[in-house]
Amino acid sequence: MSRAERLAAVVAERELDQLLVGDLVRPGDSDRSGMANLRYLTGFGGTSGLCLVGKGTALFFTDFRYAERAEHEVPGSFERVQAEPQLLPTVAERFAGRVGYDDANTSVRSLRRLEELAPDGTELVAAGGLVERLRRSKDAGELAAITEAQRLTDEVYGSIVERGLVGRTEREVALAAERRMLELGAEGPSFPAIVAAGENGALPHAEPGEREVGPSELVVIDMGAIVDGYCSDCTRTFATGELETEARDVYELVLEAQAAGRAAVRAGASCRELDGVARELIAAAGHGDEFGHGLGHGVGIEVHEAPRLAKTSEDELVEGDVVTVEPGVYVPGRFGVRIEDMVSVEPGGCRTLSARPGELQVVA
């Protein structure tokens, strides 16, 4: 069964006739989840497109700029419709019955325009999250792309270790890592690489700057690659020499918490409880206030997607999920430690996709 057919079944379950898929917040922004949903369903990687899916309906809309590309990327199971650059008038002409729209990817302005254009008898219904529900369980092809993206990321980490860190600026290390990804065949980085040395490591989303990496400090590096449209995400924290006792102890604590989190990953597990497995270890060691983010998140076409592993999450893991396990401790003004691996949820537990060891490595 194709992805469109699977979605049509979900649409029918919601008592809808059709579902509109694409980005109607900032059309043309390929980084938004609406475009990720469109790519998942149709294979289309351009930035101007919408599709309409339901029982007996599989329509793909784009304008003349992407018509030829759509012929190559969008399967023949979709009727390809060429429209004016403002796609909505042509799309609305094909509405019938109860039409769902993704309220997370539709602006108020776009919704009002749809209401103006919709034929008489059309009912527009908020129906976000239906495609994301299908995207949770990765098939063999998706998992192969994610695994290859992680393999490239592992290789980039290897090049960092070989080249060394001391005396290089954070920005230099980050740019070199992203260049190496491209040389290895990645489409690009899945997000701007984070390289945070010493006290900058206490900032979970630090931006690499001109700070030079020094000896005997911790350096947090977080990066990922894109392969065939799918992302990887991996963090390692390196030492550049002998560390003070507290820094080494915190590293071992985070490593223990990460191992415990990975060991607890299985289909049906509560994402809130998984977060608690790692969080309780860190809190018991006196660093609970220094672990301020969730344990992890889903990875796929987007580097951050469902499910969320966090203390407020209502999600449960399903077989086929790919999620990160990334506890961290961030000591303000001094140092940070984060260790992150992606794991795939498989029968009986999970499989770690990174081949790089988690144990502390000294890189001079």
C-alpha cells in the first residue's frame, strides 16, 4: 500500500473526504514541517507544492517553475496539476465534502482565503498531525537513509579526531565538519553544527564563534547530515587533555544516564517515563537543575519531529520510531556535557545507529 493510500485510510477514519497537505504558513519555506509532509507523501523536494488526498483522490499541485521536476519526483499514482504560482484557487476548485487542513501548517490568512475559495457545500476541518502519524514508523528505505546519514556523521567525527582540536576556533571546526560532510556525499548538514568549548559548552544551543579551543577542557560537538532527504543527529563531548575531577565525574554521570535511557527504549514505552529514567540519575547526583531539556526527539525527514522524549510528553514509542537519547549537564560559566545517539525502535528493544563510542575521548 502506498503512503497516499495509507493516508487516505486515516482520512476516512477521521470522517473526512480529503486532506490538504503542504505549507500554508510560509509557502516556499522548505524547512517547515508542512513541506516535509509533502515530501514524505509525494517525493517532491521543491518549495512550491500542495497535495490533496482522500478516497479516490490523489492530486499534486505545483506551478510552471516545478512542473518538470514534479514529473520526475512525483509518482504516477498522483494526478499532477499545473497551477498559477498562487496555488490556492486551483486547489480549492478540487475540494469536495469535508476537507481537512493541517492547522499547525496553515496561517489564519491562508485559512480565510481557503474559506473564500471553497465551493459551496465544502466544510473545512482542522486535522493536523495525520501525516506525522504515518511518518513515525520508518520503512526499510527510510531507515537505510538515516543509517547512512549517521555513518557519514561518524566519519566526520573521525576526521575531527584525526585533525585535532586545540588551537582551532569553534567556527573553524564547525565549517570544516560541514565541508567534510559534503565531500562524503551528504546533501548538506541537517542543522548548523554546534562546536562549544569550555564555558560555551554550558549553552545547549551555542553558536560556534572565534573562541579558540584550549588544552584540558571539554568541547561539545553536535552535528548531523542529510542523505536522500533524511537526517542524522549526534553529539559527542571531547576532552582536550587532563580534566578537573568534577568535569570527569559529570561526563561519567551523563554517560551512565544515556546508557540507562537507551536500555529502556522499546515499543510501547512512555516517552515521559523514558525521560525520567535518565533524569532521575542526574538529579540523584545533584545536577537535576542543570539538565533543562528533554531526553530526546524523533528524527526523519526533519531533524526534530515526533515523538518527544520529555517530562511533559504524552507520546508512547512505536516500532519504527527513530529517536535520539541525549541527556546533558550544563554547569553555567564552566562546562557542559552532552552525549547523543539515535536509536531505532525494533522488536524487543532498540538498535543504536552510531558506531562511535560514547566513552570519553581525549583529542588534543
